[in-house]
Amino acid sequence: MAILFFRNSSDLTQPMTRAQTYSSPPTIFLGVDTGGTFTDFVAVEGDKVRLHKCLSTPAQPEQAILQGIAALGLDQVAQAGRLVVVHGSTVATNAALEGKGVRTVFISNRGFADMLTLGRQTRDQLYQLRPALKHPPVPRDLCLQTGGRLAADGSEVEPLTQADLQTLRREVEALQPEAVAINLLFSFIDDRFERAIAEAMPESVFVSRSSAVLPEYKEYERGMATWLNAWLGPLVASYLQRLQHALADVPLAVMQSSGGTIDAAGAGQRAVNLLLSGPAGGLAAARQLGQWVERPRLMTFDMGGTSSDVALIDGDIALTSEGKIGPYPVAVPMVDMHTIGAGGGSLAYVDSGGVLQVGPESAGADPGPACYGRGGTRPTVTDANLVLGRLPVSSRLGGELALDAKAAHCAVAELAAEIGMSVEAAAEGIVAIANEHMVRALRVISVQRGFDPADFSLCCFGGAGGLHVCDLAEALGCSDILVPNHGGVFSALGMLLAPRERQLSRTLNRPLNTLDHAEIQRHAAELEREGRLAMCAEGVAGEAIDATLTVDVCYQGQSFPLNLPWQNDIAALAEAFHRTHQQRYGHRLDLPLQLITLRLALRAPSAVQELPTSSGDRPGEPVEWCQVVGSTNEVPRYHRHTLVAGQRVTGPALISEAVATSWVALGWYAEADPRGNLWMRPGDPG
């Protein structure tokens, strides 16, 4: 498969400032992932890796980060200019899900003020005769109209006059918003009218232009992305400014939803690109790990405290422009991931029909599961695992937090009494229901898309994932499980393994047979120059940047395209599309093709290129024997860091580390590799 690479526009390279440059060794690289329950840290210095977890501080996320830096003893390192921080942020995600964006004005062409309210006129529940009333994203009084309308060919339909600009400014000043979103028809062809409106806005207002956020067709999706960027932008920019101020001159980069990082200064203007910032880190780490262990086909399962994220990696991370966050469509490139409300902190309860349910409500970081001893009284998946013995009482979450077994037992016992069964049976029921939720999610991204789970290695990470992975693999028919080293903080590790990145796009919307290789190259070169300028301004060396071109193609008349690598040949691209369509949907059509959008990914090497190997000097021995419900005999527990490469542990067994625990079920065995990863497979190890 041919992929077009553009390389080394050395004339665009700019010298890096001290704050932008990764210092000479011994620089310490710190990956930080802020989750709903925990904030995870991975510090890499040469051949040393240090891990840390602390409870998140949702009201002020930067406080948990500063606490972690202090706990790792990195304050002086930061002051000496030897620390580089790469961060996955949930600020944009949480604000979007909770509906807590800023007061935002939406500006469109005359006659299109209700664009975001009308949307695509689709129903979430097709046969619901009385659907719940949905509030419009932008109140009617904050929707403004103006001139500057273009036709589909870029010709002017209505001019944008000075009177229009003056009227807009007066209206915006009277409404006193914190942000303005500008979305004019066909501005991706010619953005001069949007630029003129942006320049006319008050200086104190955060301005977001659709031609800068998402220069693509489909005015509703482009408008939603632009509004989300404006609605969330001041919150993200303010948070990053506070964090950067607290870190002084420490270089700070932020993970984007596409799996690559961006300088914090640029991230403040691209809030809509950060909506999957944390989960994308886990996929970035999985992609790199798959290359190292020669397993390019991975089905990833990230189970944290609040939710579980699943995705498929077939050589590279799959991106989608049809994502959603809460009720809102998000058309900017983001990792193609399916998320459910089933994590270690998911609450178990009995519904009105007397049926046991698990999630999506979570105990969160405060008070957290009952076993955290912070006042929680309702049972969670973590409490159930503790009652079953799969999570040892002697565990210290994050290496510090002791578990309250009595509180966990009381919480599950109260639920058990309500449904009339033993405490152990109730705990098994909680785990079984949580497992079923996660199996369904994994089938969504595999079976429902034409992939057989048995053809993929199940890559499990997140603090709670290792306790469930054998059950999930059995349900899916997987015989190859990869539990990465440092899997409990894998998303934080992914921040350091992810490339510096820009994703750019340009809509052409032309019949494929009217285009040729030279025209595609010309458009791609223009996008590449734009992206290189932005990355070099952040201090990325021009010679380190590679570019990969993909294209969105569909049958003429279809609404949703498939994204394919550019083939350097129109006929080869057409055949690749037909094959992919056959694989995805089970058929191909004898119809002409339409090339919708060019997408260019610019990437530079990650902060950390390699990790030290992790293996004990001699075969590890059990550190204790534990009672686990369902096991006839006591179960051995091993410390993961003591296992040597090639050592096999036969289930049932527990393998613990500072930030996670893995349950090797009966009928399975685990084998350590030279990198410290665990491979779990069914059968007798022999």
C-alpha cells in the first residue's frame, strides 16, 4: 500500500527558544493524565521510570498535577529547567458533558440563524412519539445574522459591508459574551468574510472561525465544531494559563483527540481538538507498544475509575470525523473510540424492577468507592472485586492508598440483602454485569465493523482492566492478551510516546475521475506548508516532520465517506475504496466515486523514543497467598517487577504492581517478556 510522504521543508525551520526546546540530558519527561477519579504520572529519566497516582481535584485539575510533581520530588528539577510536561486534560470534556461552557454568540449568514438548533433533524429514538424536549445549543437571542454569503463555487451571493460589520460589533457588545463563533456558508473555499468579522470583534472576546477550526463542507457539523471551540475555549485557555503559570518556564504540551500532542499555547485556541485528550494517550501508547512487540493488530480496553474506553488498532490508530461528545457531534479528527460508563468506580444498584444494575453513575474521586475509606457507602465494581479477593486487601492503590475491606463488605452486603442473596454472590453479579457491558462495547468496535476479535490481541490497561481481562477474552474468543508494563498509568505513558502532531484538512468534493495526481499533490503541499509553519513556530525542527496524506471517498450520493491512504494513483485508490467498502459493509456498488476531503497528518518524533526494559534477576516467588472466592485453594500473589523474562505464572493467580492488579483466571497463564509486559494465554503453559 503506497502512502505519500512529504519531507523536510528546511526553509521553514525556525530556531527554538529555551522554553520550547527539550533540554539536553538529564531532562526528565513527565506524562500526566487527569482522569475522573485519579491523576496518573509517569516520569522518565534515562533508564529510570517512576510512577505515581493521586486522587483528582475536579474543581481545580492543576492542583492534583502540582501535588504529583511535588510527591515525585520534581519541584527543583522544574526550577532548574530540566522538566518537560506532556498532559492529557479533561477540562474540555467535563465542561462539554456538564453543559458548563461560556456565554457564546453564534454568527451565521442571513436566514441561517437556527442552523445549530435545526441540526440534521434526526431523532435519538425513532419511534418515540413524545421525545424529550432538547434545548438548543445556542439560545435564539445569541444567534446573529449577517452578509458575506458565498455560493458553492465560491462566487459572492451577498456582500459583507462595513455597515454589516459595525452592526455586528454593536450587537456583540450589547450581548456581552465571552466568546464568538463565526460560521459562514462555504467559508472553507474563501475565508475573507470570516476574517473580516473576526477582526471587527471586541478584543476581550474569544473568537473562533469555522475556516480555521474545520475547513470542510457540511455547514451544521462545521458550525457545531466552531461553536464547541468557542464555548469551551476560554475555559481551556484559562486552565492552561494557570497551569503554565504554576510551572513557570517548564515546556508544556497537551494531548489532542487525534493521538498527537500540541504546544499548550496553541492548545488554548483548539479546545474542540482536546475532547478525547486523556483516552487518546492510551491509544498512542498502545500503537507504539504494538510496533515494539510486533503486534500491529490490537483491540484495546482501557478501564479506569469512571469509564471504559475500547478501540481497534490495525497498524495505526483509526480516526473518525463522526465522533460525539454527549449530545453534540464532533467533526474534527479524533480517535475512533467507544466509551461506556463502566469503570472501577461504577455504582451498583437495584432498579425499580428489582434487577441488579451497574453504572453508568460513578462514585468518582470524592467520595470514591466505599473501600477508599473516604465516606462512600454505595457499592462499586472495585468494592465487589475486593470482596471477591481479586483485589487483595494488602494492595495500596497508587502505592499509598490503603483499602478498607470492612467498608466494601458492608456496602455490598446492603445491596445483597436488598436482592436476597449472599454477599459473595452479589459481588460476583456486579462483576459479571460490568463484564457484559464491556464485552458489548468491544463487539461494537470489532464484530459490528466486520472484524473477528480472535484476529486481534486484546491489549488491556487502566487501573482496573487487569481484573477483568480474562473474562472478556473468553467471551470474545480471544486467545492472546497483552497487559502492558505500567498499564495502570498507560495513558500517562502515552503522553510521552505520542508524536507532536497537526491534523489539517481541505474539502474538494469532486468526482474522483475529474482529479489527477498532480492536483492532489498541489493541495497537499499547501496544507503541508501551513502545518509546518505552525509546528516550527512551536520549536519543532523542520527536518523531523513527516507528512502522511489520506482522503475521504464515497460513492456519489452517499453522505458518509471512508478514509483511505492516498495511493499515488486514482485507479488504485478507487479499487482500494471498493475493497474497503466490501469489507466494512459486505457489498460494493457499480457507481462513480466522489473525493470529498483531503486530510494531512504532520508528525514529529515523541518526547520519549524508547523505554528501559524491566525484568527481575531471578524468577519471582509469591509474596503471599490469598483467599479468592471461587478458588478451592489459596491463590498466590506475585509482585510484577520480580518476574523475569520468560517466567510463567499459572492461574488462578494475582500479579500486583503499584498502580494495578491483574487476575490470571483458572485455565489461563501469564508470561513476562523482556520489556516487562505480561502475555496471558489459555491452556497449560507446559
